[in-house]
Amino acid sequence: MLKKIKTCIFLYKYEIIFLSVIYAIGVYFRLAPRLQIDPHLLTLNADIWERLAIAQYFKDHGFLPEFCLRYIAYGHVPLWYPPISPILFAWLSWILHLDIPTVSSRIIPFIEALSPLTIFFLSSMLFNKRTAFLATRFALFLA
């Protein structure tokens, strides 16, 4: 098993170039449409606005809200969002001195573009490098 992991982690020059190109294309697909609009006009999806509100609450108060902000009108509905993304948004906003919507629309695409690369390492460990190349190309357009 250890030999399989070493084989998966060791990369040849052409694999590094392939993964760099996949990452660059992924960043372009995620960032180019967002650069044409204001960073505060993210989307009409309510889910991202809820996460940004939770992140702003965490940044202002230092802890996550106990109840879901979207359902305050219905009473005390427990917060059901996973806490990692709002905490990451608030942390990056604090580190970079940017507002949270700007972090979400301008910085997070660089992190999101790493998702197809994980498919390469997983499939090369489970199968072989040829399958990893193919799966990564498919994952670029799906992830």
C-alpha cells in the first residue's frame, strides 16, 4: 500500500504540466464570469447569501449563530449549514482585509479549482495513471 501511495505522489514532468493546465482552466472557468460583474452581485441563489451571512456573523461575533438566520421568522430552527465554508470565508476576509462577498467571488475560485486535481490522485491510486488522466479531464467539466 505504501508503494502505491509513493507511486501516486511521485509526478513526472508531463503530469505536472497536465495538472497545471487543468488547474489553470479550472480557475478560468470559475473566475472569468465573476470578473465581469461587481463582487457583491454573486448569484441569485439564496444558499450562498446564507453562507455569507453566517460568515459575517462569525466575523463580527467570533462564533457561529446558534439558529439558522434564514428561518428566524419560523422560530428557533437549528443551524444546519456545515461550518467549514463560513469559517473559511470569515478567516480569509480577516487575513486579506477584504469583505466577505469579495473573498467569495474573487479568492474562492482558486481553491475550488483544486477539486479536479484530487480526482487525479484518487484515481491514480485506485486504478492507474491512464485512468487518472481521463478521469481528471472529465472532472474538470463536472466539478
